[in-house]
Amino acid sequence: MRFLLDAEQRAFAGALHAMLSAADTPAVIRAWGRGDHTRGRALWSRLAEAGVFGLAVPRKYGGLGPLPVDLAVAFVELGRHAVPGPLAETVGAAVLLEEPAPARRFLPGLAAGAVLATVAAPGGYAVDGDAAGLRLCPAPDGLYLATADPGPVRRSLDPARRLTRLTPTGEPLGRDAPYDRALTWMRLATAAQALGAGLALLDRTVAHVRRRTQFGVPIGSFQAVGHRLADAKTALEFARPLVFGAALSLRPAEVAAAKLTACEAAYRTARTALHLHGAIGYTAEYDLSLWLTKARALRSAWGTPQECRDLVLAAGL
């Protein structure tokens, strides 16, 4: 079996990487964390023009999909550049809104980037409920529109993931919302983001150890440093085929395995990056911190490591 991205998918990833490299995402992230969404929404619109948010939306509602492998390609780049916003949640909303009336009402706006969507997690909190124009609350008896509570925003480990409690409005959008399928898509998007964040952390750390000198030589020449980076690289490269294999199958257990592996690899890489950067890695002013906190927050988003591990074991993988 030939399991490689095709030329079009590689070009898509390259185009997103070039766009986001020029976007100064650290400044966008910091503004988003302060509640200023202007630059983030502008970036969101550019991503929508590139087709990112249409990948989970059916063609009949203005999207390009569903194309889970292409979505994984895109979300690796979004994670590599730590793009803020309810990314996985917008994907989940596109899956949840399967009944014709709400699909016609909301999905064209999601695909076009005109609407940011978020989904309440168990416990009632949602990522970026203050910025989203569409807030959804899945419940045992269906799917409901929701409003953001007026109370203060709860801070996450990741400053770009602002948590808001949602309250259902009582307006139903479907009586049989496919929450399990939406959760699978959100886990896939989260796994791809984590893989991208881990790759960015590795690249930044390799660049740092080449510049940083001790005893007159770059610290990257020390064997212990090389071993730590090689271990991080191996973990990330092992996660990559699991992410894209899960995108091909969309089986819940395989997606859970991909999320577990990618998030643990990114978290391991974050710990290595923090260690090898020394004290500077702890500072919020240093851009590395934006990826460190992203990797840690994604680790438990839409499925803790134990929840994903339990699902994998139950499926006998």
C-alpha cells in the first residue's frame, strides 16, 4: 500500500504554511488571549478562502467535503502555527448540523468563515464561546442552540483557548444529533493540531540548540541533547501515520489511538523543548510558550489520555 500524501495535498500544506508564516501568528495569539479577536478573525477569513473550513462541510451546503484526510493535512499546519480559535469545535459543529433545516441555515457560513462555531464539552464549558457566533449544546435528547453566560471568561492553560460556560436556549436543532461522530472528527482535528504543534516545538528547539553555545560549542553537539531531540522526533514521526491512517478510516478507536499518540508525542516534545531552552522557556514573553501551552491544552481536549486509552483497549487495537 502506498501511503503518502499526493502532490495536491502537499501543495495545499505548503500554501497554508506560507500563508501562516507571513501572518505573525504569535501577535494574533496574544491579541486573541486578551479578548481582541480582530486579527484572529481576519486570519480565519483567509483560511476559509483557502478552503480549510469547507473540508468538513458537505458540498451541497457550500463546502468541499467531507474530506477528513485533507482536513488532517490542514490542521497539522494550523497546529504548527498555533492558530487560535475554536478550530476543532467548528469541525464538530459541521458534523452535528446534519438535519437539512439547520444545515442550510448555518453550514454555508461555517464553510465561508463568516461564522465561528463552538461546542459545549461535558460540564458546559466551551472554547471561545465569547467569540463564536454559533454555540451548540449537545444533549441526550438532541442538539440545542446556546448562549454564552455573561460571567467572566475562564482562562485555559493555553491563553488562546478562552473557556466560556454555555446555557442552552431551548431552541432545538435536531433530535438525533450525531455527537459520537462529531466527537470523532473533533478528536481527529485535535490530533492533527497536536502533531503540528509538536513539529513546531521540535523545529524551534533544534534551531535554538544550534545557536546556544556552552564551553565554546553549540549545545546541540552534546550527545545527551541529541538523544532527547531524536526521541522527540521519533515519537512525532510515529504519530504521523496514525493520524493520517485514522483520517482514512474515521473509526473511533483508531482516531482515539491517533489522538493519544500525537498528543503524548507533542507533550513529550514540549517537555524536551522547555528543558533545552532553559529558563527562557518559562517566560510568557518568549514565543515558545505559546506552543508549550498549546501542546499541554490539546492533550486533554475532547478526550483525556486515559479516555482515549480505554477506547483503544476496549476495541482490542
